[in-house]
Amino acid sequence: GLPEEAWSHHASRQPGFQYAHSNIYCSDASRLASACPAYATACRWFEREGLTWFEAAFGCRGRVVVSASWYREGDYSTPHCDLGDLRR
């Protein structure tokens, strides 16, 4: 798996939304390829083919930022919804 020190912890409290969890970003993918080849492969796909796919499917242009989140004991995102445009 990915080494614990590769993850950065993020926390924020705003009116109506708060979170605390750890993330890892594709900028680290080459360094982490040996620890998790699937992560590095996913990063490469989203940075190349994925960008083209998003543009064709949704008309979106721009930069794709890929990250993985790790919710350790005590971490949270609230309120949380993954339904379409309501995603928070």
C-alpha cells in the first residue's frame, strides 16, 4: 500500500460544511508507483485519456486534479452527498 507519510491531512470548518481527512495527489504518483502501481496507473489515465474523456462526455475543458482520500478513525466530511451536482 501507500506509505502513511505520503498522505497529507486536511481539515476545514465552514458554515454548513466541515471535514477532516487525508489526501494524496497524483503529483506524487511516480514516487509512489512501486508502492501502489494501480494508483500510478489511474493517475496517468486521468491526466491523459481521462481529460479527453471528460471533455467529450461533459464538454469540460481544463485540468484534471486526481486525488485519493483516506478517512482514518475520527475523520469525517459532513454533510456529505455524492449525488450529481449536490456533491459536497
